Amino acid sequence: MCGTDRQQDNGLRIFPGPIENSSTIAALWLPTASLAGESGVIKTEILWSTLDCTGALTLVAPPKGVTTVLGEFTVSIVDTVKVGEQCVVIGWPLGSDSRKHLAGTAIYAPHSRLVVLSRAVWLAGGIRKHLELEQGAIASIRTKTSKAAPPK
């Protein structure tokens, strides 16, 4: 859905850039008919995808070979977007804690009308790294537990 190699009517075609003197990114977005249901309203899953991609781009790029995955995503849809409505998609970092990075995103329709607001938790290191850390922690607990077991 994301990326600059998408052609017209193939994907979201959202290309955010930084807003001067801030950590916020933004892009204009003109949703096409390929993203809408029969009523001409942009599908809910498309709104989620729009925020997902934009939120990921607020993060500092991880080192080469390290992936980042979406860990948690909370979305509040308060209105709809119709085909051809010029929107603004924005994203901003909310902070970081070790491997955990938080981002906020929103979509505004014409006249500054809030359509969707979200908060995402991104995990640097990807699923594999997360599982390795989890398995290491479990092994460590088992080792400590076996050493602390009362004698029979």
C-alpha cells in the first residue's frame, strides 16, 4: 500500500515530508475511486492503512538489517472521506523507550475536519528479535527457578 513506486490507482500514493522546524510530517492525499466502497466513501481499512504507513515514516530509520514492526495500533474514526476530497495526512513522533517507538497520526478532510486519529507502538528489531529476547528471558527464568527449587 505504501511506497513511492506505486502508480496512479495502485496503492495509497501518500508521500509525506517534514514540516519545517518540527518533527511532524505531512502530505496531501487525494483518495481515488479504487479505494472506495460502492457509496463512494473511502473504506475503513484504507483509512487504517493510511495512518499505518504515515506513522512508520515518523520513526528514525533503523540500522541496516534491523526491521521495525507494528506492535499496537489504536484508531478512532470520527468521520468519513469521499472520493476526490483533498485530505491532509499528518504524523508525529510521541516518544521512544528502548526498542519501543510511539507515533501519532491523523487525517484531516477539507475545512480542517478531523476524520481519523491514531496512536501506534512500533517495535524496532522486528518479530524475530522480539521472540529471541522473549525466549532468552524465559530460559533465564527457568534457570533461576530450577536453582531456587527447594530440595526434595
